[in-house]
Amino acid sequence: MKHIFNSIILLLSILIISSKSYSQDEFPVLEGPYLGQKPPGLTPKTFAPGYVATKHRDYSGSFTPDMKEFYFTRKDVYTKKWWLIRFKLENNQWQESVVGARVGRPILAPDGKIMHLGNKYMERTSNGWSEIKSLGPMFEREDWGIMRLSASAKGTYVFDDYKNNDVIRISTIKDGKRQPPKLMGSQINSGKWTAHPFIAPDESYLIWDSEKNDGYGDQDLYISFREQDGSWGAAINLGEKVNTNGVESGAYVSPDGKYLFFNRTPIQTNDGSDPEGDIYWVDSQVIEMLRPKQ
């Protein structure tokens, strides 16, 4: 009886989180690329209002390489539970579904075959996604707290660690073997803390969020470009068009390289409650304008 009761509760939770916060007559069917959204310019705007950006807390967006599936996490404002949501393009229309409960901060590897979930992952199968697997003892350690792990096309991992002063580590592949993670340099690990890294597929840059004295608000997005000698350059604030006096975090660049997606949460409201955040997007030229001239 308890098992049946729990199953009913889970089903009801999924139905609640899957329901739109609008009537179907208010919004058109989603068709075309980027969930049918008009691309932004150099000023960030919410992504897919009413569909992805809702009254719930919507974070951590990630596309498959063919741009036909979009995954993100949602915290239901009623149940306070986190879910992994998918929009899939089928017959030129985007269909929404719930994959399951959130594990870690999901982000797809560049080839789309792996979905990283902190120190765990899922593999793409012919039927969807595999069961959740561990990255092994090199990463799944009791003394480490990995929220987000991002992979390059070469297999390099960068990940954060909230259990050790919020630092970022890097693990490369050498001679076909995974190398033990190392702390990144002070140009990355500086400020009050660092978190939620994203490494470009070609490893030409790294974006993360941090709270520093030169920031615009609670936490800002920063970028470091790879130098010609392979070292990482100084941290550069992404600027006032991207960063606000609120919270910007969880950067991600679409597989086609055209748009920067990130999370934005306004500053705390006057009644003391925590505002819900949304996924924003902006033209990736905001990155290119900061790239040092060779």
C-alpha cells in the first residue's frame, strides 16, 4: 500500500511540473529552431517565456548537437522538488516531457552521447538514456562536492567543488588515459568562490561564475581565454550587459556556437522571499568581443 501511495504522489508531482502556467490558447505551438524563439541580440532576454521561463525555477539549459532536444532543470514552486525537463523537436513541433528527478547540474557532452550529472552521468541509448552511472572513485569522493562537470570535445573535464572552498579542478586525457584532477590556477580560483564551469568544446575558453570585488552584483559570469602556450588567461568579467546586481550563473554555449545561455536570478524581493530564476540567452558575440586579438 505504501508503494502504491508513493507512486501516486510521484505521478501527481510529474503532472504538476509538466503542466503549463498558461492556457494552450495563449501561446502558439512551438515550431522551428531554438524552440521557435526569435534570436536575441547583444542584450540578454529570457528563453522561451511561458515554456522554459515559467513561474517555476528554471535552470541549466543544454542542447543536443543536432539542436533537436533541449534539456533543463526545474524546481517546482509547489512541491519544491527538482526535475529534469526535455523539449524535443518532433515533426517540427517541440514536445515537452519530464525525464526524471534532477541529479547534479545536467550538461551534455559535445558529442551528445553523454549527459554529465556532477560526479555521475547517463549514456545515450537506442531507447533514450541509460541508468545513472558513476564516474568512478577519481571523481565520486566523499570529500568532494561536484555540482557541475563540463567536458570538451577532447574529453577534458572541468568541475567545481563546493566542499573545498568552492574551487574548480581540471582533468585531461593523456595517451588515452584519464589524468587525476588538478586545481586550476589563481586566475580561475580567485574571489570569494568559483562554481559551475563551462569549457568550450575546442577548449579555447572557460566560463564560470564567481563573487569578486569587481563584480556587478551577488555573483557574475567570468571568462578566461586559452593562451597560445596552453595556459589560461586572466579572468574577464562578461560585462554589464550580461551581469547585473542579481545572480548570473551556469553559463553554456549552444553547440552551433551562436548563443550564450545562462541562469539569472534577481536580487531578493522586498518581502524577503527568494525570487525564482530563469534561463536567459544572448548572442555569443558578447564572448567574441572580449577575445584577445592574436
